[in-house]
Amino acid sequence: MSGIWVQLAQEKKRKTEALIPKEWILPNPPPTDQLDVSHVPDQCGLLTKKEIEITNSPVGVLLTNLASQTWSSVEVTIAFSKRAIIAHQLTNCLTEIFIDRALKRAAWLDDQLKSTGKTVGPLHGLPLSLKDQINVHGIESTMGYTAWIGRVAQRNSALAEILESQGAVFYVKTNVPQTLMWVETFNFIFGRTANPFNRSLTSGGSTGGEGALVALKGSPLGVGSDIGGSIRVPCAFNGLYGLRPSYNRVPYAGCVNSLEGEEAIVSVLGPMTTSVEGVREFMKSVISGQPWNKDPTALRKKWDEDAYKLAEHGNGAQLCFGIIWDDGLFHPHPPVLRALETVKNALLAKGHKVIDWEPYKHGDLCMNAHSIYGAVGEDDFLADTVPTGEPVIRTMELRDDEPVKWPAKKLNVEAPALGPLVSADTKLTAYELWQVHKQRRQLRAEYLDHWQATASKTGTGRPVDAIIAPVAPYAAPPHGQNNIATYTVVWNNLDYPAFVLPVTRVSSELDSKRPPPVFFSNLDKQLYDFYEPEIFANAPVSLQVVGRTQNDEAVIGMAELVDQAVNK
């Protein structure tokens, strides 16, 4: 490789690594063939006993102790900053590091609380990590493009402004794939982010840096974005809780992005964290900041406590869930099926109802979405790569020039993912795109009717309250093999809020290969043949709770019930 883009990337990477405090460098980093590094932060000796306690605490405990001055914002920020640097050395998850600035902010928050006796806001003193594309004043947002190196944000994005007004402390930004349109994480500037539970596996994407960071508890609460699964996939692959909100509930203005101007299926920002309450507190705090006054597309819709308490869903006394065993395109692997069975049994034991959900035209919805994503071909990507001569990344497979090699098995399923299908061949005229939009409108109307019709099957007098579905047909696959996004893209197209929660881990004892099903296609058979439990060793397995558009509060409430049934 040669060219100005290579020099730019190397220099930017060098500057980022130079920001790592020398005293936080791992004295004995795990060897490259140690795949599970999830316990390293607690055991490496760099964190004090108190820092371990702080960083292992969920958001609710952190906020309580910060508000009561049991812990200062400075000591909490130091603890998470140190752990974030450890996480980066293990998985390569960070892009921007600005800890000195964060500590000044934390000290100011401590002074405010001490002098006034009041917190600055509901997130007072809480460190928050951000996906690289979320603009913070004075900090770069390269989004994996060498041409964007040196572009410093002149103002906060709307979300960053609201989060700071609520008391948050920003300290790091996290890695993404070039273009964002991948459900894996690799770019030519910062390289590849690995999964902390098995570094031969992907951390997902496009918010993969955030997924790895939060999984290693280098952040209590991170912010990602999702246009085709980019919050949910990293949450699922890293065992986290997260929410893909409905359109326009969380402000997006002021962020950088791919596919700017594509406004049919819009990207949304949402939380990634280690508990249900972290998701809830994020959404409540952002909405209480009145985002509609900072982003013209944000809905003027306050937090609905009645919806959260499931007032329209029998007050949560007896819910009926529809469960998707497959989407009619790909049969899930045994660990995912076991997770579905686990959740079903847990909900039944709590007195809820579970019925099978019939996927309605999921293939049509996914292909419709990909027609929209690819309507301009590669033009959007070329506009940001041609200036430096940087190649557009066309595969996420491990490369010869990468410093670390992990064992991997190739899947080679050329399924409807995001990045690989965008090319010159996908270009549409404006009129052709209008026809795609018309089809989308019709599909959404038909899906609503399909959902409403389930009222005759639930026995509650209501349609199905929520859907339980896989996030992917597999747990985190090896690097370069995450080519199936059908289980997430469908909900982006319908604009259904989807909450991801962890259920289990891949187990060689429990997840042996099952008898082959009747395959939907040759691609489905390839996926079945690919599965061996040792490939996915130790990978988290998660599911998503899906609700109707703009019913975000109820989805959070129902996800809490599911989580309590399964994990408590």
C-alpha cells in the first residue's frame, strides 16, 4: 500500500496512541493467541480495588453514588478512563482520547455539586463514550476516512449538547468501519476492533468499538447509531443492553454520517450499556432535554411514564409475545435457538403468553431497504475517499498487512449485508427510487395489518404486545464473516424500536449441531454447514424485544420484564 492516505492514516494512529498515559500501559499484555480477554481489566493490576468497584457498577449505582458525593466525578472519570485505555490495548476500540479535558469537566461538576448541593442534571458526573461520528466541540470525527483527518468539530452535536447539559462527561470516542455501512468494524486509520470474549470473532458494527469498550466496562454507557443493526449487532455480539429507538426520538443533528440526504430509512442514535436501567436513564435524560428545540427533525414527544408502565399492555400483568424462530430466509444456529427457548420458558413461567410469530415478507422488506441504501451506488463513499486516493473497503476479511492474526473459518455466504451490496450496479434513477418508496409504504401498511390481526390469537384481547427475535442467525462470527443482517434491517425499514438484551453464551456442551432443517436456499444451507460450536467459543448470545413505532417506552418496560424473567 502506498499514497498520501497511508501516510495520513499512520500519522493519525501514531498521535492517538501517543495520548495513552504511559503508566496505564499493560505491563504484561496477554499473548495474541489468548482469545478471551474479558477478565484482564480486573486482573491486570493497573486498577485499584476502588476503581474495580466503580467500573463494575451499573449506571444506577454510579448515578446514586455520584449524586450523594460518595464518589466524586473526578475519581469515577479516572477509573473509567484507565479501564478504557486497558480495553483499547486488548481490542483496539478507541479513536479519540481526551482524558485531560474530561478531568477538567469532572472537577467543575464536583465543585458545582459541593457549592450548590445540587447535581447539574440526571447524568451528573457520569462518563459517557461516543461513537466516532458524534461531534464534540474541538474533537475530530474521522469516521474511518483519511480525508477527514484534521477536521475538528466547531460545535457540539445536538445530542452531545443535551448530554452535557444533563451532567455527562465525555472522555473517548470509539472505532467504526469506513463508510459506517458494515456490521463489522475495520478502517484504514485505526484498524480492526476485536471481540473481548473471543478475539478471533468480530465485535460487530458499525458501533463495534463502542461494543468492545462497554463490554470490558471501559465505559458505563455508550452512544451508537443504527441504520441496519449498528447498535443491536455490537450489543448482541458483546453481551450488552441497547436500544434502537424509533425515528426522531433521539436528536441526530450535528453528527457526521454516510448517506447524507437519504431520508427514507434514517439512522438513529441510541444507548449501549450493561443494564436495562442504563438504557432507561439515557432515554429519559435525553428526552427531558427537549431535543425538539435543538433538532428540527426531533419529535415533540415527552417521556411517557404510563407507556413505560405498560398501561396499554395490561399494565404488564399478562403479556403475549410473538416469537420468531426464523425469518424465512436463514435458520438460526443452535445457540440462538437455545436462547429463544430459554426466553420462551422463562416468560411462560412468569405467567405470560408466547405464540409463534409468522414473519411477513421479511425478504421483501430487506431487499427494499437495500435498494434504498444503494440508490446512489458508491458515489457517497467515493466523495470521501477519492481526495486522498483511499480505496473503498469491499471486504471485512482479515488482511495480510494487519499486525495480529487470529484463527478463522470462512463462511462465504454472499447474503444481503450492508457494505458488500452497495456498488455502481445498485444505482437508481429518482423515479425508480420513488417506486421503491411506494413499495416500502405499502409493506409497512401490510405489516401493521399483520400485527393487528394477531389479536385473534393472543387470548388477551390485544394484538401481540412485542416480538422476541434473534439479532442475527448466529453469535459473533469470525472476522470478515458477518454477512447477514436480515434480522435487524427489517425493523429499521418498519421503524420498530428494538431492545437487545443478553441471554446466554455459546456452550460446546449445550449447543451441539442439530439435525438439518428444510433449507430456505443454498445460502441457508451454507450457514448451517458453517456452524461448529468451537468456532463461536464463549461468544455472548442475545435477543431483541421489538415493538411498534414510537412505542419506545413500552418496549423498554417490556424488555425489563423479559430481563427479569431470564436474567434475575
